[in-house]
Amino acid sequence: MITLGKGRRTMAESALPFTSQGNRVGLWLIRALVFAAFFDLFVQYPVAAPYAVALGASSALVGLIVAAYSIANLLANVGAGIVLDRWGRTRPLLVGLIATAAVVAGYTLVRSPVQLVGLRLLHGLVVAVLAPGAFALAGDVARTEDRARVMGSNGAVIAVAAIVAPSFAGVIQERGGFHTVFLFDATLLLIVACLLWLFRAHLRPLDLGRSITMSDSTRWSTLLRQQFAPYSTILGFTVALGVLVTHVPERLQALGISPAVRGAAFSLYGLLAAAVMISPVSGRLIRQQWSIGAAVGAGLIALGLLIASGLGMSSPTIVEWATLFGAAVFGFGFGLLFPAVTAEVARRVPRQARGRAFGFFYAVYSLGVILGALAAGWLAEFGGLTSGWPFLAGALVVAGGSIIPLVERRVREEAAV
């Protein structure tokens, strides 16, 4: 390192753009990437099944069409992590954004359900690089002391996308048809691709000078051992999330409760999560110890599911209010848990393995949602659509996940002694 003089920055420091203005530009660009990736995900929720029906798909084929995206995405996330570590972040993200835009625009050309299945599989494949790439970038460019705050702001962007995208899709589809929704989504992805190309210089990682032994740090067994606690925690959360998004609509509909309550519940969940993620509370708690933030968040998520279950009550009025309050508590817990876990995933690996780490992270994320949705369906069939059993089961799973970070911390403290 060459010093230019007293009171002046070193050449290495001056080469790093993430000190003031460059920091803000790079972080806002990453937020745009996160928003585009998750807007593309959430905008499909209200339109994928109806579009399949409009093309003449049977009920079984509709289920396959909806699931095809998640299946392909689950498998592709791991491969996306390898690509991100081997070829860097910017090029795979650019290719992913452009390819996803092309596939989404291609939905307007589909004429049969079989064609739609093929495009859904391709969509899940090409989009797989976006979320891991954006979060790996965030881990690369954020200072260690700022990482929890940066991950929290990215999580808040996801919550905003979860609120905005489904409502937007419903309104636009009603007024302009399915094709308008797809073309808007494709246009947004292309705009973000252009921004990424124009401002890519602001995404230079902070730890360019670090070197590691790739054969050890990127080995899958090593990665899984390093990330066991964060991955286990996020798996417990996503199982709970799969239960929430599957059973809340079914239960409210079976009880004859207005669909507006369902929308209000998910809006409360998203708004509370976003508010907590951008608040000082989340960052302060995580800076002290990630395991505390994750455990408290997971505990609140479990509590939210217990409240949403109605605790054995069957009155529609009680269930309605319990669902709203439970969703709010669930969102508060998510607001604490998500930035804690993602910041810890980034901290535990060097830059050269961060793509793999987040690729596997999002594979676990997708797997948990799928398992939670399947479990909710089976338990609802067993106990009835109006029962709270799925919520109780989800609460047990996420409560178990909350223990793992604390146990890991205790084991490490004892080993240090």
C-alpha cells in the first residue's frame, strides 16, 4: 500500500468508490436490482394461474404451470451461485436481467398451456441469478459495520415489492389484460439492466485485495458447515412463510371472510417488515450479535402464527382479527430476522465464495416455501380448512429454527474457553 502523505488517502483507499457519493449510487443500484428481481416474482402471483386457465389449462395443468417456475428456480439457484463466483457479479446479472425480460415478454406469444409450461421452466432458470447476485453484491460493497443496515434496506425493498407488485398486477390485468402486465415487467427489467450497465463502476467490491485458497473456501461441504445456522434459521422461517401464504387465503375464504381482509393481512405483514428493517432497532440489535436478532425474530414469527391460529377459536370475527394481528407480529419478526441472517451469510464467507453462499441461501428459501405450502395443504385436509393446525405446525418449525443460532453461539463460547 502506497501512502501519498499525512492526512491523505492511500491509493488503495482512493480506488474504492464506496466512501460517500459512490456508496450511495452503488447501494441504490443494488436496491433497484432487488426490487426488479422480486417485483418479477410477486407480479406473477395474481396472474400466473388465471393466465393458464385463459389458455385452456386443466386444474392439474394449472398447478404444474404455477409450480414449474419454483421447481426450475430451486435447482438453478445453486448453479447461479457458481456462475456468480466464477464470472463476477455484473455480467451474469446483466445476462439474467435481459434473458428474464425476453422470457417474460415471450409470455405474450404463448398460445397453449404446454408452451406456457416450457416458458415457466425457462423463466425460473434464467431469473435464478438475480436475487443471489444482488445480495452477493451487497455483501461485496458494504462495509462490515454497515452490512446489517444494507441487508435490512434490501429486505425492506423486498417487502415493498411484495405489497406493490400483486396489487399492480391485478389492476393492470383488469384494465389492460395479461399481456400489459408481462410487457411492463419486461420493461422494468430492461430499465434496471441499462442502469446496471451505466453505473457498474460503482459496484467495485471493498475487499479486492483479499486473497483466499479457493479449493477450500468454495468447497460445498465447507460452505454448508460454515452456514449451517443461518441456513437452518432461514429454512424454518420459509416453512412458516409457506404456511402463512397458503393457509391464510384458504381459511378466510372457507369462513366467508372478505378477500379485503386477506389483502390487509399481507399488507400489514409487508409494511411492518419494511418499517423494522429500515429502523435503527434492527441494525442495533444485529450489530450486538446476529444470533440474538435471528432468535428474537424467529420467536416473534412463531408467536405471530400462534396468534393467527386463533388459539382454538372458530368465530369468524375472532379469526379475522387474530389473522390481522398475527400477520403484523409475523412481519415484525421477519423484519428482525431477515437482515440478521443475510448479513451473517455475507460475513461468514469471502467475496470469492459469496455467490455460492447466496445461491444456496435462495435454494433453501425456495425449498422452505414449497415444504410449508405442501404441509399447510396436507394439514388443512386433515383438520379442515378452517382449522389452525397449519399455523401451529409452522410455529413449531420456526421456533425450532430460533434455537439453532443460540446453540451455535453457546458451543463457540465454550470452545473458546
